[in-house]
Amino acid sequence: MSDQQLLGIVILSRHGDRTQYYQNPTNYTSTETAITPLGERQNYKQGSFVASRYLNASSDHYIQGIAEVANVDQLDVKADAGGEGNVVLLSAYAFWEGVYPPTTRENITLANGTTVTSPLGGYQYVPVTTIVETDSPMLEPWTSCPAFTKNLNSFYASSFFSDKSTESADFRSNLTSYVGGRNTSLINMYNTFDYMNVNSIHNATYLDSLPDTFLAQTRDLANWHEYYSFSSPAPGGIGNIAGRTLMPMIMDSMNDIVNDDIKIAHYAFAYKPFISVFNMTGADSSAEDIKGIVDYASLAVFELWGTSSDNSSVTVNFLFKNGTDDDRPLTQYPILGAQNVTFESFVNTMEPYGIPTLRDWCTTCNQTSSTMGCDLYFTSDSSSTATTSSDKNWSGAVSPVAAGFIGAVVALAVAALLAGIWGFIIAPKRRRAVVSAYAPSESSMRQEDTIHLSEMGKPISGFVPLVYPLTTPSWGRLCSRLSCRRESVEPSNTVQNFALQSNVSATCCHTHESNHRGFVSKTAKQSCYLKGYYSRQTIANYVHLPNTNSERNLSIFQSSCLLLATLIRCSGLHCSFAVSRFRMPNSRPLTDTVSKKTFSITVLLPQ
């Protein structure tokens, strides 16, 4: 790769050492736990390792163009804040403290000439987006997933499992004195191992009493149990669900690295997604030692190599470091049968197995209850005549303009234009290597000054509830993508690399009271939802849209950016809006308008 540069990396990391923990082996609901100083130190060490490898200009693996001082526009960090409480989140913070330790260069000079350094000797604050499983299944998709539970029960009832249980029965019977009264059945083997592992780290008396081979033997059984619980013979199997929701996010992050300003994307969670990702990519086909529970603070890295002038030649390789021990180096593993694969090949191979939207998760899990609002999808699908080919084919065929509004539509586009997309939906961002053959040309997308609704919605990502304050960091990305922070605000600068299908459709749903924040409003008498369709992937951009004409303006503040969309007029099904972009340098009052554009939205009723 001597002729290529490292464009950026996608990191997967496990949390560090923690206190005792229990998870139900039949559905994987779990108890709270707490990180330890050792766990924080482990992740800090891994962060320092990443800095030495990827932020050191003299390193062969230096990321070209990455800032020496943390630049949040180059970083995208998400952490699971679900099953294990704040353990993963605090691990992520410790990791980034190692990547970007305090520095006196983290300062600002005031008007009076005084230089002020950030607290704690120049602490560098790297924002971390938290994902809670009750709000989004993206990082814990096995939770409340009937299809996964059914598959797990089938595994437990199989002769394969029964044979393993019989084979290990004598050994497991010897564990009774070392597990604090826990069940030593093969089904409960993860909890058995976890108890022994935690106590062997933190209880000297326990460690002295434990026979030498017991912990390793128990871990082998736990590895076997977890591997076959969170993997499948086929990449698209339900056992791989922990990787199937993660994979679309990984590919989107890769796309951000190739086509945008992101240098490092980081996803922090527990051990389960590692098993599925290894299985889906084939990384575990040549290495039996990674089939199971990765050690605390383990690190997997997707590296993207290429040149700034030719994105079509970008290649992906995969590396893994199991734990923090120095004698376990970051080692490259083949994926998709090769040491290096092209970015295009990686996306084309993995995309069909991904679960990119809430609708897909509901369908894959056969979840038809009010959990995550899944019943709305099934109710809508059974009663609406507006179901499209993209609804049926999640893998991304380009869909035609399909369905339309039912009921009042005047206020539809106001919220849809700038409203947040529910957190599970991470919209694909300019995956040019894949979609170029399917997307319409920019000239066919754009006539005069028309900006299609799908273009405006494209940059929005993250969980942005309309019924709560709009404080998510994703608004900053929206602002930058709309050129609020650039000198030029011509539409071509906004969407020049977007390969989208500019079709929109919508359906209205009957009242559905739910406490799933931002998905539907308890106070809504009737709720409408807008869906945008994009090339190569269906994005179910379900956004709450009040059935009222009163909300005609929507303002969004983030950093130095303000966006204001104002309804101008509606004629039939054609509505026009004015979009103003402002700047607020140094938090002073609004200055002059940078740009004001009028754009149009057209929605077709079903035939």
C-alpha cells in the first residue's frame, strides 16, 4: 500500500473491566454493572495505542489530514448505553482521553489578550452519542426480538447443544463451589464464566482457591455458547443480528471517510457485535481464537486506504487486537476471503445482509407489538394501498414515486424538512461507489432552484425527537452539509456528491399513543409520517408531522448555525418554502442572512 494513504478508520471497541454482571440466557436482558478504574485504564491504554499508530505523522499508518488537537468535525463516536448501564459510555470517554490527552493547545485568546486553556490542563472534550436500547435497537438489536429468541430456543433444544451439555457435564459439576450458587448448566455458562472471571480479577482469596484450568475451561464453554448464539451459517441469519444492524452504520462511516471530512468513526459496545461482525465478514473462518467473547477493551479496526484523487480505488482491511496485553498485537485478518477488499466490493457484499431501518428490524424480528412502534408498520402495511416496492425490498432497489398523503397535507413538509429522524435510522451518505449506476443525474434531479425534500433530509442523522428539545449534535452536521458554515451556499455545493433518488411519499397513521420518544406524540390526534426513498437503500424516515396548519416555521440552532424554513404557499399538492441560513459568529446576535432559497415539494397521491 506504499502508493496509498490511510484515509481514515472505523473502530469497534469493547468496554473495559467492570463489576459483576448477569444476563438472562433466554432473552439476554441484563442487570446494571459499574466500570472499575482498571476498566478505565484499559480503554485509555487502547486510546493511546490508537494515537501512536494513527495520529503520529511518522507512522506508516498515519491518517492523512487528521488534526493534532481534537476536531469534532473529524470524529463520529457512538456508545451503547443500554444493557450494561454507563460502562460502555465511560469506557468510550476513557478511550478518547487516551487518543487526545490534555494539551495546552486547547485554548482561546480573548479580546483583552488573555489566553484561556480548557480545564484539567487542556482537557479535550470529544462528544459521544449514546444509544439506549429502549429508544433504538441499533446497538442491541437482539433485545425484544422474537425471531432471535426463537432461534436461541431452537439452539438450546438441538441435539448439537444437548451433546455439548452431556460432554461437559462432569466438568460443570465440579464448578459448584466456585460460582457463588449460580446455575452451572450449559445454558447459563456465560454467567458462570463472568462470575469466575470478575472474582479472579478482584478477589485474591478466590483466585488462590480456583484450580488452575477451571477459568480457561469455563471460558471455552462460554465462548462456544455465545458464538453459536450470536452467529449464523449465513451472513443474513438471525443469529448475526448484532452485526446486521451495525453493518449499515459501519458502511455509512466508511462512506463518510471516503467522501466527507470524517477521519475516525468509533462504535463502542459489549462483546456480542464482535462475534457477529467476525462471522459476517468471514474474519473468523481462519482464526478459531476469535470465535467467542473478546477480552475487555478489545479493539477491531477497519482501515480505508486510497488516494484523494481516486476514490474508486479505495480498499478496506480489517485488524483486531484482543485485549490490552502487549503480547497481543493488532493483527490483520482476511475478510470476504482476502486480505484487502475494495470499498465497493465490501459494500456490495455486505449491504444485502444489513438491517438499516426500524421497519427492517421489526420485520426481521417479527416484532408486531408496540415495542419500538412496530405495530404502526404492520397496521400501515395491512391497511394502506400505498405500500411500495422499496418497502418490500429493503436491499435497496430504486423505487418509483409511490404513495401520497391521506388527510391534511399543508403542514407536512415543514417538520419533514428539518425534523429529526428516529435514532435507529442512519441515512446513507453519498455511497458513490455503489449508487452511481442507479441514481438519477444531478441535472435530472434539479430544475431551476428546486431542492427536493429528499436532499434536505439526507444529511440528518441521529435520534432527534420532535416532542423534546432539539439538542442532538446531528443538527451540527445538518448545518454544515447545508453550507451554513461555508462562504458559498449555492445548491451545487450542498448536494454535488449526493447520489439520491428524489422521490418522496407519505402515509397517515391513526392515533397511536406511545412513550417511544419522538416516534409518535401522545397528544397527536392524528399523526402523519413521511418516508423518503434513496437509491440502493430504503430509508424509512419516519418523522412526526402534526396534522395542523399552525406550525409553519421551524428554527434549529446548533453552534453558529441557524436554519429557518417558512411555508410560503401551497397549491394543491405542491408546497413552497423559503429556507434562510444564518451565521452567529462567537455567539453574537444574528447577522445578515447568508442565503435565502425557495424550494418545492411535490407529492403524488396513490393511483
